[in-house]
Amino acid sequence: MNTSITAPIFPITALSKQSKEVKDAADKGPVRITENGRGAYVFMSEQALNDLIERERADAAYEAYLLDAVQRGATDIEEGRYSTSREEMFQRACERRARYA
């Protein structure tokens, strides 16, 4: 998640002066806290952190699945296991189905 674009930004003084607003925003996701006009901290609720971790974990698992699928596809092409026409594809599918029937 790119917090620099999507996260609300509060000055560090908001932690004491606007704590409800900061906490409400932190319940939804990361909040950037600035100090002397520069980014200094990122604040979020524990649930928002857990949700973020779970989304990142799911994204990483999906990326690994896609990488594996692409690698298997490349191996199939290298080893000649592909079809160049629809008819050939259906013929191979029928042959494969017959083997497992």
C-alpha cells in the first residue's frame, strides 16, 4: 500500500489535540504523522494492520501462484505441449479425457 498518496496526514500535535479524528482515521488504515512538516511516523489500529498484513499475504500467495502457472506454461511450450489450432486443442482434450475415463 502506498501510504504517501492515500493515507490521511496529521501533524504530531493532532495526537493530543484531535485524538478522536486520528484514531477514527487509523481504524480505516494507515495515518501519516508529520513532525516539523516532514513525514515522521505511520499510525494505524491493530485491526487495520492485521487487515493490511492479510491482504499483502494473499497478494504474495497469488503472485506465487501466477509465477508458477507462467513457468509451467513456458515449460509446456518448450517441450512441445501446446496447440496451434482450435481443432488440435479439442483433439488433445478428447485424448486426455479418454485416458482418465
